[in-house]
Amino acid sequence: MVGYDPKPDGRNNTKFQVAVAGSVSGLVTRALISPFDVIKIRFQLQHERLSRSDPNAKYHGILQASRQILQEEGPTAFWKGHVPAQILSIGYGAVQFLSFEMLTEL
């Protein structure tokens, strides 16, 4: 088991600093994961099986789907629907970090 020392060097982070750290982590994480999320959703919405043998399937694999999305829609397609999800991730990160810090102080 790993121990957690919230103040190893004697400095105290304010609740605002903790919330900002959580928000930034949510922002960065969502921005990096968004392209993978778009590909996953495209696979989920496709009625045909993910198989090279199915000629009706638009996407057959991750690399093929990535290339096709990039060629047909451009690089910004990987961040479609990003803004609402980003807002959620920023708030979630702040709440998660604050909750953790407050609960470890109990």
C-alpha cells in the first residue's frame, strides 16, 4: 500500500489551487483522449460488424477508420463534440481533486 502525505514539504495548497489543478488535468486529458473517443463512437454507431469481410462496413479497424476520417473530414473531425465534453471534464476534474484533498484531511 502506498501512503499519501498531502503536505510533504510543509506547503499548503489552497482549495482554489487544488480545483485549478483538477480542472487543468481534466482539460488536458480530454483534449488528448478525444480523437480515440470519436473513433470509438463511430464504431458503436456503425450497424455493420467490424470485419474486413463485410463490404457494407464503413470502418474496418482503428487505423483504417483514422485514415478515412482524416481524409474525408479533416483533422478537426477528431474533436467533434469536444466542447461539451471538455466542460464536463473540467468540472469533473475540479470536483474530483477537491473531494480527494478534503477527504484525505479527515
